[in-house]
Amino acid sequence: MSHYRRDNASPVTSGEYAWRLSGTVNGVEDKGFGRVVARNAAPLFQSAVSGGDSAGGVTILETVLLSEDGNAFHYRCTQTRYRPNGVSHSWILACRIASLATGPVCLYQGPDGTLRALVPQGDNIAQYIFNGSTRWNIFTNISNTCGPACVFVPNPLDRKISLVVRHNDRLCLSMEEFKPNWTDLQPPPSSVAELPVALTRLFRGHRPQGNPMAIVSQSMIDPGYFSNPEAIVFHPCGTGWQDSWMVLHWTYLILTKEWIVSGVVLQAVDGLPM
């Protein structure tokens, strides 16, 4: 699994601002697990580390590789704010989150600063919490759901988190307030009303290995200025899972609490993303 980076000081993606290979996530063979062969990966997540340096703090890039045998491996890469060109990222395998995973893992950071993971496992999505060093602990199960899952914050002021999960072959929305002790979460079938009709029937009964939705929202830790959550969604153009897909850009309007289509990213693509 290759890691690429670019200097985002310019919208131009050529010359010194072009994407460059900066490291290999699973390039080093682990002493305990051996060579990890990745089937897919969680999107990169950047978590904050307290006590950063004077240059603006230290952050850690996080990802989870799902192996062919269903193991979810957590990889980390420490980085400072300024990284000269040509300096590679050094990834290390922190630990195994879980076995018997059936889809890509979703990483996010809770309001208490803990790193959390939603791991699809059979007919449930298990929520794990990282202890900050070498171990993940299972926290709760979101029963009767299938992965992959997606997390976003509709409005940081509301202190609520939305989980987009698969329930009865539909994409459903489960919204929960941040609480010190979460109980078992189960999105009711009526929760599909929270999403536009176009976003509730992406799967049509089949079980793709990819994630058809990615949402970016404001930080749950330090909201800063408030902007609308943005979603990139793969919409099927046919009736079979091997048909082409259209990629749309959706925006969630905080004031009116509704999703609208902002634009077309790609008119037609083959296959699903990892």
C-alpha cells in the first residue's frame, strides 16, 4: 500500500507540486504477523498529539489495512508540520485491531480525543477504542448492520455524531449525542428518512467490497469556523454490481438540515473505490 503526498500550497499538480511517492505503509515485515498483504485500506486519518513542538505541533497519520484473511492492522506515521520534499514517511504497524473483519475500517476521533474505529464484522459493526499505545478495546456493537461505515458531524455545535451504515440493504443514518458511556447503538429502519431517497439505495442487495461514500466534516475537537459537510458518493448507473458508477458531490446544509447535489465529479467510472 503506497503513500503519496504533495505540497498543497498551489492548486497546480505538476512540477514541484506534483504527487510523489513518500513511503509504503506495509513495506516492513512485522516480527509477529509477518508480511501483511493488504486487500484494502481505511482512508488516511490525521489525529492530534498533545504537547506538540513549537513549529505547530505533531500529528500522527493513521490508517488500517485489511488483509486477505480478515485481519484489521492499525498503522501509524508520526509527522511534524513541515516536512521537506524528499523525506519519506515511516509507517509502523502499531497492533491488530480485530480479526474476522469483512470490510474497510472507518477511523475517527471522539470528543475526548480517543481514536476510534468502526470495524465491519459479519452482521454487526463493532466500535473499538485505542488505548493510545498498543491495544484496541471493543467498546460496543452496532447490531444488524453491515459495513463499511462512514462517520460525520452534521453540526459541531450540536455535539452529535452521525453514523452512515448499511441496514437491510439500505444506507441508514444513526445520530447519537456524545455521551461518556455509550450504550448499544442500533439504527432503526425509520432512520433512512434522514437521508435523501437517492442516498438510501446504493447497494441493491449485493455486497461490494468498496465504500460508496466518503464524508468530510468539521473537527469534533476544535471546530474553528463552521462549514458544511461534504460527501463524495458513488451512484450505480445500472442494475448489477459490475455496472458503471457515477460520482456525485453532495453538500449537507447545516441551516436547513438537508442534503443537496453540489456537482458531478465523474459521469461514469468502473468499479468501486477501496
